[in-house]
Amino acid sequence: MATGKPKAGSAEHRELFCRSFIDSHLRFEPERLAWPELDPDMLQRLREVPFWQEVLYTEMRAIRIIEAFAPTIPDPLVREAMELMAEEERRHERLVRHLIARYGIVIEARDNPPLPSDIERTFIDFGYGECVDSFLGFGFFRLARESGFLPPEMFDVLEILMGEEVRHVLFFVNWMAWHQARRGRGAAAWRGPASAWYYARAVAALVGVALRNARQQGNGREFSATQAAGLMPGFTVGGLLDACLEENRRRLDGYGRDLLRPLFLPALARFALRLTGRRIPEDMREEGSLMRRVWTVLRG
């Protein structure tokens, strides 16, 4: 019997990534989670985290994008999975709103601009943005937990969001490969440059958010490396990249290896660490020739 990953674009591939996503859905009500009581110092620390506004409005925009894109999908199984993703994003918004209200976090009201007319491209941009945000977020989350920045009970609540982000990233990466293959663009010669282009757009958008929010006062500022250094003593960019790599691998390892995985950002992080002269553990190094490693980066 044949083993390995199903061919991208095949019915087997569609069944795998959709069923994996649907079957791993968790049922919970954000308001009923075990939200901890915080002492005054911890409460002030939580309120000083600069990104709650950005998180909330990112979730709100995600909902609008997925709700607009899902009805355009002709395949019923893929559409069902997309609709479930929208449901989970709505629940994420509820969770963030409950956190903001429960702990008295002040944010500024902000309008959500209209979505672009090309909703498919907007969804793809959103998906690659999720890949970038999650890769960095996994590392920050681990460092913050290890630093004792907030009580463990708070991280236990937020861990639910982290777990669902892993599922969303895996679903998107596999959907993108399936979608391209169905349009006759499944070959690596097409997927590589397209992936690199969309990742570049995602990084540019993230930088734009950081620059915009750096000019604002109050909550909603991007969680930059400089701010992280003040909130988490001992923070370094190299330490962050190590944490991102380790957490990304650990979280993805909880899912079957027959699913395609994001490769670009881990490869880029390893390259950055090599430039700094940091030693990369053997089990986190890329294998193969230099050209294959470069192509792996582009294909991710």
C-alpha cells in the first residue's frame, strides 16, 4: 500500500486537510473559561501589553474575509471547513472582547475599512499573514510564559487560541497547495515564486502595522522587539528565533506528517541564526544540498 503525502489537488488531499481540520474542532464558550483573578501588579502588567487592540481588530477583519470568501467555494467539503474557520474566528473575537472587558483594558474605537473587491486574493493575503503572525506569536508566547510575565492560569486560557492558530495555519497551507493544483499551478516551479511573493506581502503588511501603530498613543501598538525587552527581562532576538523554531516544530508535530507544513519562515529563521553565528541543534537543521534548501524556502 502506498504511503506518504497525498498528491496536492487530489480528492485524497482535500479529504485529509478538511477532515483533519473539522474533526479537531473543540467546543467551548470563551466566557466560561477558567479566567484567573489577577493581583494589582499582574493586572497592570496585562493592561500594559500593547497589542490587544490590534488583536481584536485583526480578528474582526478575519471574520469578514472568511465569511465573504466561503460562499464562493464550489466544493462543499472545503466550504464546510471554511465556514468552521469563520465560526472559530468569531469565537476568538468573543474571547478577546471578554478579556478586554473583564480586565478593564482600554482600547480605542477604530473603523474597519471595506474589503478589497478581489476576495480570493484578500483571503490568500490573510492566510499568509496568519502564517507570519503565528510563527512569531508561538515564540513570544513561550518566552512570556517562561518569564512568569502573567500567571500560568492566564496562559492556559490563551493557549486555546494558540492551538487553534496551528490548525488554521495547517489548513491554509494545505488549502493553498490544493487550490493552486486545481488551477494547474501545483508544480513547484509555480508554487515557489508565488509563495515567496505572498510571504513578502505579509511581512510588508506586518511592518506597515508596526510603523502605523508606533505613531499612536495607548493600546494598539505592535508588540515589537524593543517593547518585548522591557516586558520580558533577558529578551533577545536570537532567543526569540530559537523559541519560534522550537515552538513551531513542537506544535506542528501534534498533527500528522501527511499534511503539508509551512517551511519558509522556519528556514528563514535558521538562516538568520546562522548569520549571527548561533549554533542550531542537529534536529532543527535543514537537510540536503544548498540548492535544495533554497528551493525548500521558496516552496514553503
